[in-house]
Amino acid sequence: MLQKYSLRTDRRSQMINITGKVENAVREARIREGLVCVYCPHTTAGITINEGADPDVASDMLAYLDELIPWEHRKYRHAEGNSAAHLKASIIGSSQTIPVAGGNLVLGTWQAIYFCEFDGPRNRTFWVKIITERPAGNK
């Protein structure tokens, strides 16, 4: 099962908790065991897993990425002027794979799945692919 989700970001850099949407996809698919791949098809955004209980963690991550990779730098050559967003997206990565057991995502107590925007605000999409094992004897 493959599902497409849309969202709207409202800042240049932003982390949006999408855990609930991924959990709903698992529930709707009625799977008990398997894997879920969350994929971002954009070159200036990504997907990560990190703490979801304290919003300061996401703020700290974005602040550090801004310090590590400033928006403007004398060595950037990309004509669109968003090289920093491309670099951040590559560091964060475009996907995460999460196990499903007993019908639930296997995440740590404090973990959440985030869509990471680095070149907003924009209309964005992400994909959720659910992979299940075929029961023994079924071909």
C-alpha cells in the first residue's frame, strides 16, 4: 500500500510532526507486522526521527543546522540561491523506515517522525509505503 500526503509549511525552516498521519496509515491498512517507509520526494526537505515530547529539540536542531549551514555562503554556486536547503536535506535524508509490530509503529517512548522543511514556505508531499510479509503458503 502506498499513500500520498500533502502538507503546507509556513516558515523557511520547520519540523512538522507527522507521526499521527503515519500511525493512521498503518491502522487503515490493518497490518499487524511489517515495515513502513516514509519518503520525501523533495530535494530541499527531508524526513527524520527524533524526540517528539519537547518542541525545543526540533528548535535546537533547526538552530544548529542554520549555524552549521548558513543560508548565504560565499562558496555557494547554485543559481536558485537555496544551496543551504539542499545541503540540509541531504544531511537529514529523504526517508525513514519504521518497523510495525502488533499493529503499532515501533518507536521509542519519546520518538516522533518529522517532515523537515528547509526552503519554505511551500506546499509539500510525502509518501508512506507499507510493506507486509505474505503469510506462509500464500503465493
